[in-house]
Amino acid sequence: MKQYEYAVAIADCGSISQAAEALSVAQPTLSKYLKKLESDLGVELFDRSTIPLSMTKAGEKFVETGRQVLALEYELKKFIDEYNERPALIRVGISTSRSPYLMPVIISAYQEKYPDHRIVINEGKTDELQKMLIHGDVDLIISLLDKESAAFENIPLFDEEILLAVPKNTACKFTSVMEMLKNSPLITLGKGQVLWQTMCSIADYVGAENPLIECQSVESALAMVRCGLGVTVIPSYISEFGADSQNQGVEFIQLPAELSEKVLVESRRTVCVFYRREQFLSAAEKVFIECARQARGNI
């Protein structure tokens, strides 16, 4: 298994030094091992003339096979651990913005049933999470239902909608939400993100100035709102799952129907738990999924 583990790590990291660090082995040891492996196979697996390292055709096939072998080994171990009633390990992928809101609620409910089980949370963007699941780096991901996720099994958790987040006592100063949007400083997330496009579309529609403050995370945007620096758009899970300390000083307002119908492509989205179709779903994973399904009731 070591040859596959090492080759996959080098492919993922793009360099031998970074792979050695991730594997907790010395770089000379990993370099020597790779040279011997390639000598035994009679082919080069990696093109060392590129930065980052790129795989040769043989390397692509070797790493692809290695991922499958390592995934099968992990599935077998998971089955045997359950058969022997050993504490389970569950690896969950979730976005950086959802994690601080959803995971405390889900894990609290899960640990009431399995206090000695281990949970590893991997955070990333949607495409990164899907890649983790495909490669077997996580057992479950919590993400949005979309065309790319159609390759996985999914269990719907809840629908989320886009809301406005405004400083407390701000909305009452205007005759309507549309007037507030037109005359308030707008805060958005970084370019390329869905909420960035949403806020820009709203600004264009109401005739407001382009967003004055651009943040890279929902948490940063909310911090600006708490300080009274402007208004932003957020997914509704923040208002539902956020603790008082997280949402203090912020008021959440539904978007006017006019905006939802004429501006937003997606004003309501479905959040699901996803897992691979061929995956052995352990009893512990099923309980975790059920805790995620009941998360709203556990708030």
C-alpha cells in the first residue's frame, strides 16, 4: 500500500518536498523510494522538469489505480471496525462558511450517541469537496445540490434562501427594503463567488453604487455589517444556525419578491449530504446523516 500512498501524495501535492512533509517522512527517503519504484516498474511516473510535478501517462494510470486500491482498503477497514464494534472515524467535507454554523449542532447531537467516535472536518470550496469525495479523502460532504453533484448519492437536509443582513435598527430608517438597498453601502464577497454576483445584480437593479467593500468570507462581511458599515447578502443557514454571539447586532430580512423573481437566478437552494454510490455506508455514518437531517430541530 505504501507505493500507492506515496505516489498519490506526490500527485496531490505537486512536489516531493511537500508530499514528504504531508507523509511525515524525510524528503531524501521519499525521493529514493520513488526512484526505486520507477526502476522496478520500468517507467517514470512523474515529469520532474515541470513545476509543479506533472504525471506521465503511466503515472496517471498508476495514481488512478492507487486511489482505487486505497479506497477499497479503507472501505474494508471501515467494515471490519464496525463488525468488531470499534469506535468509528467519520471524515466530513464542508465549506469554510457553513462549518462554524452547522457542524457544532450536528456533532453535538452525534456525540450524544457516540461520544468516543472521532470526527475529522475537511473544509474547502464546492469543487474541492467534490474532488475529495471522488478520491475517497472524505466519507461524506455537506454541500449544495447542483449538476456536478449528480454523480453522488444525496440526502436532502434543508432548503436555504438568500437573505439580507443589515445592521440592527437600519431598516426602520427607510420606507422600503428597495430604498434601503439603493441608499446603503453595499458589502459583497470576492469576485467569482455566487454571493458576489448576487449583490452586484441587486445593485444594478436598484440603481445603487457598486459594492463599496469586498470581503473574502461570509464571516468578514458579517463583521462589517455588525459595525454598521453596510448591508450584504447571506445564506439563511447563518440566521438559523448562528449563535447569538455570531449574529449579534445583525438583522436578517427577506428579499423583496421583486428581486427574487427578476434578479436572482437561485434565491432558494437545497443543502444535502453526499456520498459515493459504491460506498459502504457504515452504521455510524447513517447516524451522522440522521443527526444532520435533524439539525434544525436541535438548534
